[in-house]
Amino acid sequence: MATVTSPTSVDQVKELIRQLYAPGQNPEWLKTAQRTLQGLQHSPDGWALAEQLLASEEDNVRFFGALTYQVKINADWKTLPEEYHTQLLTTLVSWLLRYQNGPSLVARKLVAVLTTFALHTIPTTWKSPVKYLAACLAAKSLVPTETAESLSMKDLVGGLNESELKVTLEFANVLAEEADKTDLVADRKIQVHQAIKDSMHDIVDLLGYCLSLRGSMREVSDSATTVVKAGLGCLQSWLLYSADMRSLFQSMVPDVFACLAHPVLFGAAAEFTAEVLSHSRSFFPRSSIQDLVQLVTGPWGQGKLRSQLTTAAQGDEEDDSSNFNQLLIALGETTSETIADQIMDPHMQVLLSMLLALLNYPGYAVADEEVSPLTQEFWCSVVESIAESETNLEAGNALTMGVVEAVWRKIRWPSVHIERQWARDVKDDFAGFRRDLGDLLEQCYPVLRLDLITRLMNLLEEQTGSPSNVSWEDVEATLFCFVSIADAVPENSEETDRILIRLFSGPLFALQPPDASLRLRHTILNMTGAYSDLLRRYPNNLPNVLNYLFSSLSMPTLSNSASKSILTLCSACRGHLTSELANFGKLYMSLSTSTDLGTLEKERVTGAIAAIIQALPREPQKLEPLSFLIEQISRDFELAQVAAEAGNFEHAKELALSGLWCLTAAGKALGAPEQPLVILSGETTTFDKSQSFWQKDGQILQSQILTCVSNVANMFRKDPEVMDGICQVIRIGFREQEPGPFVFPIVDVVDFLVREIEAQQQPMSACLLTTSSKFLASCNIVGTERVDSEVSRLLDTVLTCTSHALEATGLKENPDVLHGLFDLLAKYLPCYPKVLFAEARLPNFLRLAIIGLTLQERLAQQGACAFLSDLYARHFDDADLDRSASEITRAMGPEVMKQLLVAFGGAIQRTALPQVSEVFGNLLRRHPQDSKRWLTTLFAQPGFLSAQLQEATKATFLKQIVGLALGNKNRQVRDHVKALWLQSRGLENMSW
């Protein structure tokens, strides 16, 4: 363990700071040294220490001195008597005057310290902080605050040199940023904002003068450049600070535009304008936007873009090209919503052509250029606007087709030779860019419709017309376009079908691209899946396509895409493929014994076969092929047993999971397509279960499935991943409307859950609780003696075993189990309240929820809050039941209220406040008078919650909070809770 001797003198402190910033220090020593120095900063002598360190000749020591001032102001402000506030202000400003010209890290930290001080003292000690600092800088010494107030800001800034202007701008900039993000309690935030607003004319005068300095600048950079750039940055911060003050700065718009035309300032001005257009658009009046459009689309802007494109085509880049591109895109986004109506305007047409040039930027996106990806969102907005417009249709269509042409060029992969030179991340980013452009193409379809399909099909037929001279990159790009628009193409449109079916009846599937064109094969496979409904309507093309898919399945690099398309196609066209079921069975048998096919691919093929089985018209017809399928899946479980007995548990687990995932895939595919209803077997009035084939002759298959999962559970009960796979199988039937092989009777489901929950050893699998919750959601008939009996049995098992599990391992170690428990209770509460309230079950669950309120694990905390909120807000139609709920919640009320206040006292993170506040509000509404009494009792305890919480704050909170809750003023309740949390932690007015 690294040791650090606690310093006993200022010189020793300085030496420790030198060592702290010296390179090559041991990490453990650094942590210890930092803790030691932080202890000194927080000590009562920290104020004096900061002063002594700032007087050093070493930059790092000076910086640490300034940092110490900031720590003291943030953490120990309340310990500084008010009569010392003015003295501290003059001390800090004196240091800034001394270090304004450097070192820069010390000067910047002092600016941050002064900002922190300002947010604690505005408007009492320090009424106009920016003007006061400017006055001191102009006088080169301290001036009385009263004197500074009487001075004109316009006169002051005129007397500042460029170095002093930069310091003033940095202070004003940081003040805007910190005032926006610092945690201030509600009343204090309003007070600070109003004080800043009252002195806003000082900021306007400062920024106006700084931007006007552009007129004195030469064509090459000079010392005034940094002042103007700093002024633009400061202006941006104030525009972001408050929308209600933006109009005060609009007189500076001409100065900003003039900076755009200045060679030296263009980059900073373009970046500023783009950012403001994106986040503070109201700064620019409508007329100014029009002026900006004319400026950018005029000779200056067109010439700049033309030069930039020429340079980019040669493989180079101009220095300020990115700033101009950002400006162009931001300007386009500003006008995107009205482009469809203004599309005939000459300036707008030029702007659109310029933005289209950016979409079609020279080179491959990501690898050669980063401009075109920035335009994707803009063009999505434009195309959406055109699709919704009823005017200028011809011009809108022409523009959209231009977008399509540009997209097609940008999505083309390079040749194999070029692609091999790309790094892995470049390939991934380019693929992501293609997906984004695919989304853009999908939005183009509602505008172009048949014209888009016709254009792409003609393009594809041109590309494949000469087999000896095919550009596979071009073909792949065109097919990618077809895949991208698949979801937008309407079904059962004879006009579009007549064109699209040419994809599958043409020569494409007969062409044999070289091995290097595996990406093309991938895209073809994706296309077959995307247009599976089209193939269902035109089944004559299925054999041709399936042959291609199955031949691809044997190729490791294509098996993933091939199996995905096989599953999609078989699911959509299942009714046309029942005659091929025997061949599918033989294929599956060969695949199940092959080592070439991965688990996921095997799972998908299993689902594909099961989907065809589901399409057989009569239930008895399904039994034989389904039994064969289950037998093949069971081989994995048998091999898993053998591997486990041989001690190869990892391989056994892989086999078991493979079998479970295949079972799940089969079960899901056997469900009727697009099954919307959630009903459990044996509990519905829509059919007679005694007449169900699966409850009679097919019951043996259900028993076979349950035996499989039970055997796996016996082998891997301690493995949460395997248990989750088992639960997935059990849950399949929860979504079925009618009986089926995976729709198990209620008793069997409860038997399984009870047995496995009781048999669980630590750590407990949360998936069992999740499955229990989903089981309850699937029961649509409640109140019958049989259902209530099974539900009670399950609930008691959950309560007993979960409580034991949590006691053995601790609540904090099992957040997923605790969350699963509360999710289960949320299902019980509306459907089975009598079961939940009976036999004193609810108080036991409430005690767990009370503990869960202040756990740092978000899952458990959210579950506890959701359950308690629902419990307090819910009222039952049954008067006796509602009375029982009120009695229980009232009896437990003091414990819940105490834990809620502990949470508000700082025991929870800030992000959890809204959820815990909701529990608090619902409890107040449920038991208003009792809540007020509980609060009064708790607040009367000395030092309860926090020593930093004032008695007046408690009294105000207690006086207002119940009335706000009863008035359903939830936002105000949250605000009061947040203020209590901040003050309890001493974080009000905090700034870092």
C-alpha cells in the first residue's frame, strides 16, 4: 500500500503537489496523494492554503491553489461568514489581475473560481460581475463595486487591450455556461436568472464591441483575431443560456455575416452560424435567414463550393471546407420544412443543388470523405416534406430522383483491391452509412413509387444484360436499393408486382459471380427474405430461389444470411411448401449431424420446417413430422447428457442450449402467424379443451417436450443461461390463442415453476420469476377456484424461496431477482388482489419493497417504486378489499415514509428521484392526514435526514407538500423533493 506523509508545512504541501504532477508516479501513490491533498483542501485552513499556494512561482502549485479556492467555495461556502464575501471577491480578482497574461491554466482556473463565486453571491455581494471585472482590468487594479456600477460598459471595453478583452470574454462565457448547468434550488435559480437578465446590457455592449473589431483586422491574422473569435464563442454560450434574451443580441447579426466574408474569420464565423442555426435559430430573424441564403448561394458561396469539390476530387482538402459544409447543411436544415413550397425559388434551387453536391461528394464515404454522411438527415427531411406537399410535384419528383441517383453512387462498395486496404472500422462505418442511405431510399418511395421501381429494374437489367461484362459492385448496389425499399412497397399491387417479379424470373439467379463477390450473394439472400410475400403471391419462382438459398447454406460465409432468408421465406410461403416437407425432413437430419452449420443457422432451419408443419390443414397430420422434428432436436439433449457424464460440461452446455433454442424456434413457428391474443391453455371459453387433439392423441408429444426440458433442468439448474433457455420454451404457449403442442395446461406450468423455484440453489435464476409474471399475464380468466388455487400455490412458493434467497445472498447482490419479484407482484395486484392480501402476504412483500427503495441497483429500485406506486394509487371495486388494502398500507406507512425521507436525504442517486417522488406523492394522496403526522414525527427527530437541512426548510416542506400532492401538482412535488435532496447533500448552488 502506497503511503504519503501528511504535510505539516506549506513547503511540504508544495513538494507533494510537485510529486503529484511529476510523470511516472505509481497509480496507488497518486490516489493516496490526491486523498491527502483533498483533505487539506477541505480543512478549515484551506482558505489560507489557497492564498499561499497561489503566491508560488510554480505553475502547477499556483493551479492547485486556484483549485483549492473552488473546492472551498463549492463545499464549505456556508462556513464562510457573509462579512468575508467582499474580501474574498477582491482577493480573487487581485489574483486574476496578476495572472491574466499567464500562465494560462492558472488564469482559466481563476476565471472558473470567480464564476463559482458569482453564482453564490449574485446579486447581493456582486451585482454586475462582468462589468466589475472589466472595470478592474481597465484600471489595472481593484476598484470599489459602487464605482464600477456607475461606469459605462461601452466606455470600459473601449479602454481594454486585447489581452484584457479575452479575459473578460472568457469570464462572461464561463458564467453563461455555468449558470445554465449549475444545480440551483428553484427560488435561487429564478433570482440568479433575473440578476443576469438585469445586467444583460453589459454583455451586449461587450460582445458588440468585440465583434466590431473585425473592421480593424488585416487580411492576414493579427492579435485582434482571437478577440473576435472569442466573442463569437461567448455569444453562442449566451444564446444557448436563455431563449428569452436572444432578441437582445440580434443587432450583431450583420457583424456575424460580415465575419463570414472575412478570410481570417470565416472558419469561426461559419462554425458559429451553423451551431446557432441548429440550436438557437430564433437569433436570426427571417429576413436574416434570407440574406444568408443569398450570400451562400451567390457567387461567393458557389465559388467556394466549386473550389472545394475540385480540390476534393484531386484527393486534397481545403482548410476551412468542413466549416463551409457545416454552414451549408445547417442552412439547409433550417429551411427543410418549407423547401417543398419554395422549390421553384431560384436561390432555393441553387441551395439544393449545392447540398446535392455534398451528398455526392467525391470519394468513398468514411474512407475518403466525411461530408456526405452529414447530409443524410437533411435529405430525409426534404424528401419527407416533398412527399407531404401537394404543390410543385414535378420539381419535387425530379429532385427526389436526383437524390436516388446520388445515393446509388454513394452506396457502391469499391473494388476488392481497394476494400482490402481499408481498416476494419472504416468498413463497419461505411456499412453503417449504407444502411442510413437505405433509410433515405425508403423515404423516396412514397414520392416516386412506380418510377423508382422502374428506374432500378431498368438499371439492373442493363447491368446483367451482358454476362461476360458484369460489374458486380454495380449489381450489388442496385439490389441493395431494392432491399432498402422493400418495406415501403405496397402488397398486392399488380402494377408493382409485375415489375418486381422480374427480380426472380430474370437471369440473376443463374449468374455465377466470382468468389470475391460474396457481398453480392449476401445482398441477394437478403432480397429473397425482403420479398418473401411477393414470392408467396407468385410461388412458381420458389424452387429457383430455394435452390439458391440451400446451395448458399453450405457456405460458411453465407450460411447466416441464407438461413435467415430460408426462415423468412418458409414462414411467409408455408402453405405452398407442404409438399416439400419430406425433403425438408431429410435435409434437417443431415444438418443436425453436420458440424458445418452453426447453432443460429440450425435454429432458423428448425423454425422454417416447423412453420411448414404448422401450415398442414389438420392437426393429426402434424403429429408425425413434428415428432420427427422433436426427436432430431432431442439428439442434442442426449449428447449433452453424454458429455456431462464425461465431465465436458462446457460442451454439454453448448449442446443443451442448441437444443433449447431449436425447441423455442420450432414452438414459435408452430404458432399461427400474427397471433395477437394472449391466453393460456385450459382457461378460455372460445373452445372445448376436451376436444383438443393436443389434449388427447397429441398429449404424448407435450409430455416428450416437458420431459426434455426437465432433464436439462436437472443437469444445469445452477446455470442461469440454460435456465433462461428452458423458460423460453415454457413461455412459448403463453401467447397462443388455441391449444397446441407447446401450450401446456395450467397445472403443468405451475408444477414446473414451483418445482424449479424450490429446487434453485444460489444464485437464484431471475428468469423463473419473469416466467411466473408472464404466466399470470397469459391467464385471461380469473376468479375461478382452480385458477386462484394454482396462483396461490405459485405465490407462496415465490415468497418463501425468494425471501430465503435474498436473505442468504443479500438484496444488493441480486437486483435482477428483486426486480423480477416486483414485476411478478405487479401482475398479481390488478388480477389477484385477494390472493395477494390473504394470509398476511402483502406486508412481507412490502418490507422487501421498503428496502428496495434506496438500493443503488437501478433494476431493483425501479421495480420497488413501480410496485409501491401502483399499490398506493390503486382502488378496488370491492369495498372490503379496498378497506383491507388501506389498512395494510396505513399500518406499514411509517416505515415506508421513513425510507422515502432517507432517500430524499441523499441515499439515492439524482436520476432515481422522479420514480421515488411518484411513490411519495401516491402515498400522500392515499393517506393524507396520516402522512402529515408521519412527516411531522420524523422531521422532529434531531438531525434526521441531514445536519445541513435547515429547520425552516423542513417546516416549509411539511406545510406545502401534502396540499400539492392532493392537488395532483406532481411536478411541484418533484421540485420540492429535488430541493430537499440537494439541500440535504449540501449541493444547492453547486458548480464544478
